[in-house]
Amino acid sequence: MKTDLVVSGYIIHQNKVLLIHHRKLDLWLPVGGHIDENETPDQTLLREIREEIGIDVKILNQSDMPLEGNIKSNLAAPFYVNVHSVGDHNHCCFFYVCKAINPENLKINKELKNFDWFTQEDLTKKDIPIDVKNEALRALGLYSHLSR
């Protein structure tokens, strides 16, 4: 089965995680999308966040490896990676924890029905897919450690 490389970002602000309600899929999901040719996962995530919700973020869990030798840039380490079905093909998804820089500028594009900021408690009450719920709870738990 065909497998596409994708990224998703769990964006945190004031101890809440942002989820978007995707219009076509009719699901609550983190922001994300397909990695384009000649694009790094970090570049993809920043682009997708700007395109879908119009804000800037800091991707957490950045490497502090020296930029020496042949190294051109360091990329953030995902907190989780999986392969999941999206119907007619699979996604190999790299999941990241992000800190919202300017959440007051958030404006969703036409692909999305809605957005909301969820507390840990909200995640257990709302109609959110179990995998998204588990990933969001993990991201919230990791945020305080990674944002130091």
C-alpha cells in the first residue's frame, strides 16, 4: 500500500492543546500535512501551520548538536512516529510538540470547520478520535519538560 510522509504538530498554549476540525475528514486533528519534495519535516510543519491557521510556533525538542562538518541544520526530534491508515493509503506521521508564539492571530483556512484549545479534561469529554486523544495527552505531558 502507498505510504506518504506527513507531519503533525500539537500546539500548546496556556496548558491547552490546539486541535482543528478538518472539514473533509470531519475529525478533530492536530495541524499537519504532507512533506513536499526537498522539504524537511520542520519546514513542512511550519508551512502547514501558517497555511492552515496563520500563526507562528516554536517546534520543541530541537537538537543542540554543533553545526560542524557536513551538518547544514539540526531538526527537531518528533515525540512520536506512527503509520496509520487514511483509507486508500497510509501516512507515516512524525508528531511534534510546538509552543504557540502568536495564538491571538489564529485564523483557520477553508480546509477547516473549526478549532478549539483543549485542556486534559476537555480531551476526555469531547468526541475526539482515541489516537488523537492519546497523542494530545502525551504532548501536554511533555510540554513542561520540553519548553524549559
